[in-house]
Amino acid sequence: MPVPVFGHPGTYRPGDTFRNRIDLSLSGVHRPRRAGVCGTPLLGAESIVLAGQYEEDDFGEEEILYSGNGGRDPETGRQIMDQVATTGILALLRSVETGRPVRVLRKVPAEDGGLEVYRYEGLYRVMSSSYGPGKSGFQVYIFRLRPLLG
């Protein structure tokens, strides 16, 4: 089992891009090939991916709002039930407590106008969490992340 890395992995730095989830996994920047959160309930989250899957997600310069996972219809992508605290959510809740840095990756259009890529946005701290009604009316976890400077 790989050793958790809280911080920049190897020589990768903000602005680096990756063609797909396999490249993210092989690089160690974000190991899971499908899950949006890499981490454990015991140690916290190492990395997250914003891929445009949840309507509450919002990427801003000063702050990111990141939704927990679960409760979505696999066909439509719409939220159809309340989220429950599973591994990824528990890892993020633990990150609020530990204050360890979390790598943030975001799916963005490629600079050459080609397919979308995953861009490493940098290190963030999970500042807080809330659980309440989301845009679809179902209970969702929302995590507030702020960039770490330097």
C-alpha cells in the first residue's frame, strides 16, 4: 500500500496537467482512478478532483466549495437522495481537524483546444464543513477549502 503524501508529490507543482485519471493515478498526484477523494478517515484527505459532477462545487480564486460524494443518479448525474458519510467524506471531515494540506485537481479545457485535462491547482486547507439542503433539496456535505500560499 502506498505511503500517504500530504503536500506536493515528487516534482509535481501547480499548473502541471495530466491527460486523464490514469495519468493522475500513475503520477501519484491523485491515486484513485475513479473516486474524487484520495484519503482515509483516519489520516484525512490527500487530494481531491473537481470534475464538474456535483452542482454545489464552485471553484473560486479565494475559496473552493467542494461537495461530498454520493446520492447522484448514475444516468442523469442529478442529486436524488441525501449524501451519507462514506470514506471520502470522512477523510475530508478528518482534514478539517488535522489541517493537513490537500492537493486540488480540476478538470479544465486543454490549452490547445483539445480534450479536457486535469490541472494541478495546488495545496489547499479544508477550513470547514456543513451538512444541509443543497440546490436539489437533498442533504449534502459542503467543504470550504482555501489555498495555502507559498
